[in-house]
Amino acid sequence: MARGQGAALDRKKLMADPIMVTTIVVLITFLTLFILYPLAILLVDSFVGDGGFGFGIFKRIFAMPNFTRAIGNTLKIGFVVGILSALVGLLFAYVEVYVRMNKFVGGLFKVVSMLPVVSPPFVLSLSMIMLFGKAGLVTRFLLGIYDNSVYGYWGIVVVQTLTFFPVCYMMLKGLLKNIDPSLEEAARDMGASRWRVFMDVTLPLLLPGIGNAFLVTFIESIADFANPMIIGGSYDTLATTIYLQITGAYDKAGAAAMAVVLLCITLLMFAVQKYFLEAKTAATLTGKASRARMLIEDKSVKIPLTVFCALGAAFVILMYICVPIGACFPTWGYKFFPLTGKWFGLVFSRYHGFKAFKDSFLLSLIAAPVTALLSMIISYLVVKRKFKAKGFIEAVSMLAMAVPGTVLGVGYIRGFSGGIFHTGFLQGLYGTGLILIIVFVVRSLPTGTRSGISALRQIDKSIEESAYDMGADSFRVFMTVTLPLIKDSFLSGLVTAFVRSITAISAIILLVTPQFLLITVQINEFAEKGSFSLACAFATILIIITYGAVLLMNLFMKYFGTSRKIKED
Amino acid sequence: MEKVKKGVRLEHISKIYQDPKTGKDFYAVKDTSLTIEPGSFVTLLGPSGCGKTTTLRMIAGFESPDEGEIYLGDEPINELTPNKRDTAMVFQSYALLPHYNVFDNVAYGLKLRKVPKDEIRERVMKILDLVELSGMEGRMTNQLSGGQQQRVALARALVIEPSVLLFDEPLSNLDAKLRVTMRTEIRRIQQEVGITAIYVTHDQSEAMALSDNIIIMNKGVVAQMGTPQEIYYHPVNEFVADFIGEANFLRGKLQRLEQGNAVLNVEGSELSVPARENMKPGEEYTLVLRPEAAHLADQGGLPCKVVLSCFMGSYQNYHVMVGNTLVKLEEHNPKNKRIYQVGESCRLVFEPESVHIL
């Protein structure tokens, strides 16, 4: 059997569509140049040292005790944070889906799930230090403990757990909602207690999902740069070690090899998560809930669970609130009254606050629409079209999800500072705002693509086919049918990309040049120096910007989002 | 429409797919040649997986044939993309653009063809009138019932005046009663417009009601092509006979031929039916007997025993054993007839002419 003619015809039909072909070529070039190539150059650089090809550089870095210690530290933290986040997330999700809550607690839950999205990644580290550190509000002034150290292992674990558990909570909530209540009712009917139902029915069904949540958090944790940087103290993780190797020891080859090690770990985890657990989760929980679940009203279950979660949520919210308040204290740790606006004043008068916000804001503002459009195009191509390079495009844009920012940053330094393959070609790119924008785009692309793909999968394929059949070419189909139908996903992708860009730090901190002042980098610097009030002031303004962006999006969607009207069908 | 009507010709068309489980290639459609006359209504009928939808999608251009060439009129269209083909499809899921209202949905194809605004308005209104949706043009599509949505889909396909109209199981999402109404509508509109139509379905009564010609497909190949009558009364094999309507199969050895009649031994009894060509004494033949063509009586015909007798309203449903063969039959208008009970022995009677020899 020869499928040659069909394939040849498909190719011819594709070529008859120049816009489509150009788009694909541009996409492939972009993905290759800015995702694959920087990773490839890391591999090349770590194998090809001064002495030619070999394992020399790897031997050298594995002989460094602080590097091997960092690997151990990173894995240990990832593991513990993964488990804690999954468990806390499960508890919150269970309470939300199964227990009748009052409106206030429900509101707390919503805020908790929202906060990590709109805040910069290291806010919790700041407030942790300010509340529980040596001069902490709680430790010193409430409890009178003068030598409490939050720096190090436990600091990172607590902060990362608090940062990442809302992600697990959202994931598991979605899965729990998909469990058909009649399964559990059947078990109850046969005489199982609520606890037995949970252990025998709910938990086994959810197990792959919990594994999934664990791994996602694990990857996030080992890729996290900002928290270990601020609260890690002398407890180094891979991300911070790589950063110090490049900025402190100027050992670029060593840093490249370390980045390869970190990349291998995250890729492995990502592969397990993607191909093993994700498929399993989908397989066990395909059913739609046939009708509403009977919520638990039993007071002996309801009260302790709700109170516990409400307190937890309140604590998390308090941690976040601590940041704007901290920015208003005259001197953190010594003088709390009267509240003052002087730090905000200083941000703008002495510390180039205006330029920092302008730079961050502008770069993110350019990156956001590019990311959103790009991810919608990729989703459209991946879900709706068939062509040879489709697998490549999907794989590479998903691969970016598994690449820690620090790794990408080192890759860009190695890949672009001397031009492509150190030849000087495209050397002008390095150090410009453009490369920062590209990093923003690459870092947010996977999230956007993922949401685009899931939005498009819900749309019947024949709707686009019908437009195509009526005489529209691919470009027209995309503009008049696809994009309007996934408007909501596009808008939220836009805002997510903006928020992620303006709060990004891990890759950016390696690439930013003095001509650009970025807020996150400023916050990091002031936190490092111990000027927490200034860091808080910067962070507060940043949170206001991001929260404003999210509010704007919700407003926009309410009035202009057509997709909702369609979904109500 | 002053347009020249065009037919469709498939020449040795094959489509190969990969089985997602085993990874092996298989023919979804194999070496299929068809000629569809201009202005005729042709149905592709077959069980799921027979290749009918794949054939239709190859004509529309969504799939590319691995072998052979497709012609629209006299023009080969293999290399044309769906948007360049002069065909319009009505989809199973209607596939209306959910963010447009009825008018904009129907006008979409005309706008793409840059038809002037006034003309668009005129043509859309005329078509909406034809599908009896006048006054609905401002509605969003999700405010319409399933039947109305399908009319919009039909209007949208008709308004661009394609050479060929393609239907991909358009009625299978509707309830039974509406299906019957809509199929008469589709036939009426097709006749009024005089367009060539190719219709895919797995519902044989739909195929019967609609078509000038029915093409029965099985496992990627055409099993039979003909008018509904030809296919019903003269099926070429057991698959076709069984797929179209209900069929009983009686097997018998040919004893002798006499005066144009074939005398066969069926379950121990002699049966004389009109012979077909090329029959040889001594060979086994299969006889097709439709349930409505036979009835039960006290004498004549073949001896049988009743194993099921069930009142169905308009008819009495019987299952009888003729020797070792189960025969199902329908005795229509049973009110004043003698009803045979389970266990009774009687005779299975039918006209020799109503039997078809495979």
C-alpha cells in the first residue's frame, strides 16, 4: 500500500496556502532559535571545553562539593514541597467540593487561589522574613524570640509550599468535580462510612491526579530561583548555584554543565508527568458528574475542616497583606508608627522607580500580545490542522514548560552573547530589550498554548471545516472563526502573559543589562541588601499593577467576551 | 439557477489509514469508481466504518485520495483545497458559526466571494424563504431548534450555488419524527433547485426516501449501486439484502430447471421459483424472502412451526422455523385474520415471484 499520493496532495494543498506556509516556517524558526538552540548550545558547551570533546567539565563540577550538595538540597526540597503542596491542596479541594461552606470561607478560598497568580514569585519570602525572621513582627515583638532564623531549608519549604499549593488545589478541585457522585453514593449505600468512602473510592480515583499535582509542584520547586535566593541563606539549590557560578565565579562553561544537569532532572520529571500520569488521570476520570453532589452538612466533619482551612487561607492572605503594610512602616523591626509613605516616595525619587516601572511595564506590554497571539496560532495548528512539522511545533512549545528559567537564561547567555554558535551572527540581539521580550514570550508560551489547546479541543472540528468549505482560506478561517470562538482564552492568555512577564525574574536576572531597570530585579536586590521596606514598596506597586490587569481583563470579558454567550447553549 | 449542472466521477479512488491500535495500514476506501449524474440525488449507505464518510470528505477535499482521481464535471480536482472546490457540505453537527446570527451564517460564503451587499441580502433572503426560515435572520444560532439549525446549514450551503451539495449524515442528531419531516424537505429543496446531491447516511429508510440512486458500501468497497427498487428487490449478495430492510435467507439445492422455473429442495420440500440466469442443477443457492412477502396459512407453501407470535399494531410479527431455518414475517392488517399461536404447525406461503435468488 502506498500512501504517497495522498501525502503529496496534502502537501500541495498546504503549499497553495502561502500565509499558512509562512506562518509555519516563521514559527519553526522562532522555536528552534529561541528554545531549542539555547538548550543545544548548553549541551555543546558543557561537552566541548578547552581540551576538546569530553566529560571534563562535568567531572569538574561534580567534584565541587557545593554543587553536589545543591543537587541533594534541590531534590530534597522539591520532594517535601511536592508532597506538602499536594496534601494541602487536596484538603482545600476536598473541603471546597464536598463540604457546605459559608460564603465568607468560599471567598477566602477564591482569594487564595488568585494570589499566587497576581503576585511576584518571591513575595512570600519577603513577608516570611518580616514576620518570622530575627526582627520579625511575630517572632520578636509578639513572642519575644530574638534568634529565630527563617533562612535555609525550612524557610524555603514553608514559602514554596504556601506559594505552590494553590496550584494543586485548583488542579485537584477540577478532578474532584469530575467524580460522579453516584459512585460514592453507591459505596455509602452498601454501608461504607464517609471515611471508608474517601479511602476506598475517592482517593483511588484521585491518586493519579495527586501524583500529577505532586510532580508539577516538584518541577516548579526545583526550577524556583527567587525564593531560595531570598530566603535560602547559605542553603543553596541548583538554580541559585548556577546563578552564582555565572555571576560570582564567572565560570560560564561550568554553569552551562550545571544547567544541563538541572534540565535533565526537570525533563525527566516532566516526561513522567506528561506521558504517564496525565494519561492515567484522564483515563480514570472521564465521566461527567451526572448531577449535583450532596454536600456534607454533618457538623462534626464540617466545622473542623472549614475552620482549619479558613485559618490556613487567612494565614496565607495575611502573608500577602504583610507586604503593602511593610512598605508603610517607618523602619521595619524598630519603629512601626506612624505609618508613612516615605518608602514609596524614595522608590520614585532616589531609586529610579519610575524608570523601573516603565521598563518592566513596556517590555511586558509588548511581550503579552505577541505571546497570546503566538500561542493561539500554535494551538490552532496543533489542534485543527495536519501537517508534517506539527509534532515538532507541539513538542517544542511544550518542552519550554519543562525548562527552568535559570537554564534558559544561561542558554541565552551562551547562545547569543557571542552570536549564533559564537560566530558573531545576530550578536546585536544580546543586551537589547528585544531579547528580554523574547525571553518573556518563551517563558509564557507554554501556559498560553496549553489553555488555547484545551479551549480549541472543545470546539467541534467541523465548524472550521464548514468555513473552509464555504471558501475561506486558512487565514480567514483563523481570523473570522477560530479567534472569535476562543476570545476568552486569548484574553486570559494576554493577561497571564503580561502578569508572568512583569513578575518574571529567574531567566531575566541573568540577561538584563544596566540600560534596563526591571522591578523584579530591583526587589531582589533590595531584599538581598536587607532593605525590606523598599523591596516591599516595589512589590506593592507591582501587585497593584498585576491585580489591575486581571481586573481589567475580567471587566473586558464580561462585556466583550462572546464565548460565554455561546457556551450557555 | 442558470448554472450548468455538474456530476461527480471517482476513478479508482483509494484511501489508506493507519490503525491507531496496531499501527498497520488498511484501506478505508479501496479502488472505488463511481459516476454520479448531474442533478441526481445519490446516497452513500453503509454501516459505520464502511468508508462512506471518507469518500464524501475526499470529494469535499478534506481528505486526499491515495490512489485515483476525482472529477467534478470534467475537471480533475485532486489538487484543489476545500475552499477552492465548487462543493458545499452540510455537516452532521450543523457546524454553524456560533458567534454569527442566522443571516451572517448564510451570508458568510457570499461575503468571502465578495458579492455586493445588496445582492447578498437578496440572495440570503430568498434562500431563507426556500428553507422556510423567513423572519429568523436576526436570531443567534443557539436560539434555534435542531431542525431549524439544520435548515440554516442547508441554506448556507445552497446560497453559494455550488455544483454539488454534500450531506454528511445531516439528520442523525434530530429526533425520529423531525428526521422524517426534514428528509422530505431536503428532497423537495433538492428537486426545486435541481442540484447534484451526495448524501451519506447509515439509515436505510432515509436513503430510500431521498435517493435516485443508492450506493451501498461495505468495508471500503462498493457492494451495489442502483435505484432503491433494484437494491431492495434484487440485492447482489447477502450483505446488501440484509442491510436494506429485513431479509430471510432460505438455502436449497437446485433439482432441475423447467420452463423458466427453478425447482429447489428447501429444508426437505420442493419449491419452484422463477429461475435466474446461469443456474446449474446440483448447486446450492440462497433465496431471499422479505418478511412482508410471506404469510401463514393452513395449506400450501412450506411446512413450518411458529416460535414467536407478537401483536405489533399494524402487523402481527411471527417467527417460524422452516426445518432448521428461522424465518421472520410480518402479517399486515391482522385484525380479521387468523392468528397462529406459538407451537402451532402451519404452512409458510408466498408468491414464487417475490423470491430473489442470489
